[in-house]
Amino acid sequence: MCVVMQPNDGKRPALPTTRYAAGGVHRYAQLMEPTTPATLALDYGVPQKRIRDILRSLYGTLPDDRTRWVLDDLQTEEVRSRLSAGEGPREWALEIGDKVLRRAIHRQYGGGQQGGISTSSKTNDIFIFTNPARGSRYGYDLHEGLQADGSFAYTGEGQSGDQEFTRGNKALLNAADEGRVIVVPLKVV
């Protein structure tokens, strides 16, 4: 799995809105997702540990009944004030269990937003995007996914016939020789 990005600096596009009726009046509400250490880590290209360290220095540890930080607007601004945009090289900011929109990954790391294989334009990473639930409609669940030996099987790019080693397939084939990291978010929301 992979954090839903929330525009808060005016530089990113607004999130979609939804219309609902309240007392016969139609109102529009912006769909806002919570800010988390993963969200901020993606924004600033820093490890989540750095964000959590800042949070702990400001607010102490999480209460016993919570397992993840969810920041309110004041906490978000406090953390942002201690970070500067583009501080250094982009680091992989997500951790196992984080939830993220695919476009948030591309905003931070670059790469094509369509297709199952995307080579980052800002790092040495190659991203494989797959959605097992949707892929099962086309039989991908029979060939793709985490294997018993710990490897991950992936069918590659191409809609029919044998796979050709071009574009993303070629990048995967040559990844080890080129020292590239293959990143597989198991489900992207």
C-alpha cells in the first residue's frame, strides 16, 4: 500500500469537490484528506522519521489509543515552519501501510502517470503500479502478485501477445544492471 496529498500551499491543484444538499440548499465541500507524516515527507522529500522527530519534539509521543499521526492545521504549519522546501536530494518518503494517490508519488518523484510501469524522472526508482482487485477481472490475479518465495510476479506492459522489451519492460529487465530500485505499491488509492 502506499497518503493522500492535500493542497495547502496554493501551488497544487485543488482537490475535487462534492455537492450535497442540506435543507434544500446545495453546498459544495472540498474533499480534504488528513495530513500525515507521509504527506509532509512527500511534499518536502525527506524521510518520515524526520517529520515524526519534529512532531515528538513539539508534542511528545502519540497517545496510547493512536497508532499514526493525523495532524490538524496548526500542527501541520508548525512542522512546515521547521522544514524548507527542496532541502536536498529526494528520498523515499513512504513506509509500509501508507496510503497515497498515485499522482502524489509522481508529483514528488516524476515519471509517467499512465501505464503499469513508470520510471522516475527524479530518482533512480522504477514504479510498478497494480491493483489486484481490478486486475482480477482480466485474469492478472493468476499471474501477478506476491509469490511464496517473497518475489513479486508482474506481467509487464502490453495488452496482447508476447511482451516486448521496450519502454517500461526494458527498464525492469535492466534494473539490476543499472542499479535501479523497483518500488511496488501493492495498492494505490
